[in-house]
Amino acid sequence: MNIEKLYTLYTQSYKVSTDTRKITQGCLFFALKGANFNGNQFAEEALKKGAAYAIVDEKVYQKSPHIILVEDVLKTLQTLATYHRKQLTIPIIGLTGSNGKTTTKELINAVLSTTYKVCATKGNLNNHIGVPLTLLSMNPETEMGIVEMGANHLEEIAFLCSMALPDYGYITNFGKAHLEGFGSLEGVVKGKTELYRHLKSRGKIVFVNANDAQQVKASKGCKQITFGDGKSNADITIRFVAVNPFVVLTYNSLRIETHLIGAYNFNNCAAAIAMGSYFKVSDDNMKDAIENYVPDNNRSQIIEKGNNKIILDAYNANPSSMVAALENLFRLTDTSKIAILGDMFELGKEAATEHRKIADFIAEKQFTKAYLIGENFYRTLQNHPNIKVFKTFEDFKNYFSGLPIENTTLLIKASRGMALERVLELL
């Protein structure tokens, strides 16, 4: 079946699914394969649950006129998404960066949704499967799209841009993330700026934080909308006021008090305001959207247990975001502060060096205690009275359970694979 005919079937519902647990009536089911599953096996089940058609790439499973055989299901999904994107006449914002992508995406979505019908990446579905699914979730009622793009190696952002064809773009920052795939910080910059190069080649617009020298340098030659805190000649001025412990900022005559900790979240808010301003969202709507946004999903969440305050930031971690979180903890005026940190993944040959740097950074700061968990942190073997290292979570659990923790602010941060939110059960 050619892509035009498949597209006609898609437009009967504007719905697709890759999971039989989430079938919606009339959708197209794409039978994707993974390391431990074969979606082809569930084609008939998808039809029974309400899918109009199932797309498979193994002939043995083509047992119904409503099961469509293609050469490669994933490539077909991506091709369909690209074809659909080319039919859309709405502005689409592409978003990438080392840290803060998802929070920034949620803030932009919150701001723009006050005025437009916006379709944005759900969760962190930002890869070669998530991006086409995001595009295919846009229907004739959608007025704006926000597509988050993640990458752990070169050419990945370029490929995602070739599907999403963004009209606008923003890179949150360049940090030491996915060094195993990118090779170095220079590789990270080269990989992330594939978004800028794509937009430049099509004469499209990039949003640039004028206070970030790397962003300014990397976006030279692009059509730009700049924003900054007044120290630069930016198009849009947003001023940082304080972190107390949440970020407070001003825009025009408005004071905006957020539910976001850490000075690093000022830039995320500023980017959302800059885009809202450009797309003519009212100041009051922007204020309401940002003030009502409360982070969840283990991202900079504030949780209170008894008289303890927990900063749960266990969704992901890399050296750049780890230092930013620790600096924020250091700035807080609480008398008792504990850092509970887990290993950072995908650092490749830099893993030992980067974990050592974090341990050394902590040793220089005034923390009540720091607990470092995981094989990489364990190898740092800090000989410091306030730092303890544990090879496994179970080792930490056996030590930590039942410790008297009172009137303390705790930072919990690690890469997703460490599942460090388990610490909550111990408090």
C-alpha cells in the first residue's frame, strides 16, 4: 500500500497506536518490534479492541483484510508522520538541549495553550518513535505544535528535524550529557545545533537566550528572536528576581512567582515567556500559566515528609544538571542539607572523571551529609567525614533506613536507571 492510500485511512480518525493497551476506536495500529517484543503478534488483538487497521511487516500475521503488510513498520510510521507534517499548515516549534527540555516544553505548552489549541510531545516521547507519534497526534483542530527532540549521537536531531520540519527552534543549553554517544562536549554542541542548521537552511526562526554565550555563538547566521535579562540587547526582556526557594521573575510590569526550584529554571521560564510574547499571548495569561505549572514525574518536585523537605529530581542526571542541582541546594538557607546522588549514565570513557568531579565538588561545599550510590560513585571512595559511598542501592538502604532525619532539605538526583525515587520509601 502506498503512503497516500495509508494516509487516507489515517485521516478517517487521525489516531495511531503502538500499544494494544491503549487502542482507541478507529485508530491505526502500528506493530512495532523491540528487543523483547514483536508487535506483529498483537495485530488481531488490536483489531478486536477497536483499531480500524493494523500495519505489520511479517506476512504470517496478515490474517485479515484489515491487516496491512508493509516492508518495515517503523519506517512506514515515520514516512506517514512526515507526509502528515507536510499537509499541516500550523507553526511547529522544535525543542532540544542537554538539560531542561521536558520542563521547558511543558512551560511553553502551558503558556501557548492559554490562547491556542496546542499539541505537544507527551512525557519524553522525543526519539525516532516518539516524534512521529507526536506529529500524528496533530489533527485538523490543532493550531500549534511543540516537538521535543532527544538525541544521544550525531545526526539524530537532523533526522528528527527531517520528519518534524519545525518552523521555530530552541536549544535549552549544551551540557555534558550522552558523552558516550557524542564523544565530547564539542560533540554535544555539534549534535544539538543540527536543529539550528536545519532551521537556517529553510530560512526559519530560532529563539536564543542572549545571556548564554554558547547559544549566541552557535546561532550565528540564523534568523533570531532573542531574550535576556536586560544585560544584553535582547528583543524580549525577562528579569530574574530571586530563588526563595522558587524562581521569581518579572516581565513587563508583572511579577511572576513560580513553583520551580533552582536558578537554572529561570531560563526555562524565560524561553516560554519569549515564545508567548512572540505569538501574542497576553501578559496575564502567561503569568497565570507559569504560576500554575507544578512539576511532576520526578523532575524538580518538592515533597514534604514530616518536617523534611525533599527535592526529588530523579528523572535524569548528567554532570551539568548535577552541578546545577547541587549549587541550588547549596544556596538554600536551610541549616541541614543532605545530597543523595546516584550514578550518571551514558558518559562512556568520561564516567570515572565526571563522577570524581562531582564528588570533589561536594567535598568543597557545606553539606550535612552526602550519600553517593552506584558503581561509578563507589569508585571515587571519598575519604571525607561527611561523604559516604555505596556500591548498590541495597547497601545504601541497609545503612540509611531508620536514620533520624529531621528538619532537613534532601536532594535526590540520579540517572533514570538508578530509580532513586525509592529513597522516599525510606524516609
